[in-house]
Amino acid sequence: MRTLYILRGLPGSGKSTLAKTLVHSGSICEADQFFVNKETGEYEFNPDEIKIAHQWCKDEVENKMKRNQENPQYHPTIVVSNTFTQEWEMDWYFKLAEKYDYKVFSMIVENRHGGKNIHGVPDEKVGIMKNRFEISL
């Protein structure tokens, strides 16, 4: 069965850590990966490129799904891990899952362990994200 996990949560909640327990790193897509310098391995966030990073993430997921159609063993399980504070932010992934026949599981990762956000997102920004977080039960 082809499976897409959508991990949602605030910075520091443990989305990336959980993703690594679900699949190998080659099957994980995060917008944050876009900001990792390929030469140094350092995280270099640029807020002016956030839309580009999210488009890159969407393209990466679709590429993995396409490769799975050519070779069903390639990426039968994919994890996309971003904050996804609003429902519309996940729409593209649900459409991709339908197009490529992936079953979707959306999971909210809570920060009950006191995790710290490693990307330096300011507390006021995290508060804004928390206040706009939409949940569909």
C-alpha cells in the first residue's frame, strides 16, 4: 500500500524526529530541507524564499510518487513534515495522493516533551502560528 504521512505541528514539536522513525531520510520531504546548504550542511533560512521552499517540497513529493509508479519499491511510504497550520496548506498533498493512489494519514505532533525549535523561529511567530492552527476532527 502506498502511504503518505502528513506531519503537522509547531516548530520544536518533533515533526522531523517522528518522520525519521517512520521512514528512511530519502522518503522525507520538508520545506526546511530547501534551506540546507548543500556544501556546508548548514541551515540558512531566508524568509524571502519560503514560497519557493514550499513549492520545492511539493515538487519533491510528486517526484517521489512518480518514481514509485515506475518502481513500486522506490517510495511506497513518504512523509511530508511541515507546520501546516491551516487546512489549505495540505490541499496540494491530498490531490497528489489521489492522483498517485496514496493513502493519506494526517498527524498533529504536539510538543508535550518541551522540545526546542532548532531553526530559531521567534516566540512571537510561533504564537501566531499556534493561534491560526486549524484542526479538522
